[in-house]
Amino acid sequence: MEQFFFVKLLIVVCLICMIVLMGHKINEQFDTVLPPIVRVSVDTNRRKDKIILKWAKTRDDIIDYYIVLYINNDGPFIITQPHLNVTDKNNDNFKYDYVDVKMNVEYKFAVIAYNGRGLSNIDKFVKAKLTPENLQVQYINDIETKITCNSDGSFTVK
């Protein structure tokens, strides 16, 4: 009777070991078909007549980039990039000069990557406002600015 119990226990231990070994061998890693999020930095030139967007290549299978633009919450305006050579292996950094800049106007930018199977998501928009003193840059989650008026005449911008 004890031998029969020992054989059952040995079979159960062998099955558990086989399941664990098979689990380690299978260990598939699934890649997402969507390209990763593109991080954008914003700068201006000395004359302050343009806004310069810069970003880096996120993956080698990217076919094209698109820029999403909102001007004072109007938009979206889609800017295509036909002049970018995305397939060049030596060029991993890209830039775009937005030249139609007006003072004290809010511009919100995001760059979307396209790889033939889908578009990347937008994590944060870059809000840029050019003032005579400097370029104000802020990373925001939403494209809309909400203004709340208080009863005392003051307001809050969110």
C-alpha cells in the first residue's frame, strides 16, 4: 500500500515539474502592433519667429510621422511630413519648424508615429506660448483649456 502511494506521489511531482518546465520554455513575448508614444520637445529661435519641434525615432518600423496642432483650442490641424527620410538608419532625430507663429497665442502640439499597422497614442500635448520675454512650455494631458468664473469676478484657468 505504501509503495502505491509513493508511485502516485512520484507521478504528481513529475507532472508538476513538467508543467513548470513547459511554462519556462513557452514564455512567449507579445509585441504590440502600435508604435510607442513619441516624446516632443519645443524650442524657438533667437528672432522668436518660429517654434521648433524635436523628437527622436522610437522604433525602426516607423513609416511616417504626423503632427497634431491646436491653435487656441481650435483644431485639430494635421501636418504631414513628406520631406522626412524616416527609413534612413543614420537619422534618428527629427525636427519641424512651425513658422506661422503669433505672439500670445497658445499652440498645442503632439507627434504621432505610423508604422503601417496603426498610429501611436498621444500621452501628453506640448503647449507652447510665445511671449516677448520668452517661450512658455507646458506639458498637458488635455487639449482644451477650461475657464471657471467665480462669483467675486475672478477666474481660474484649468
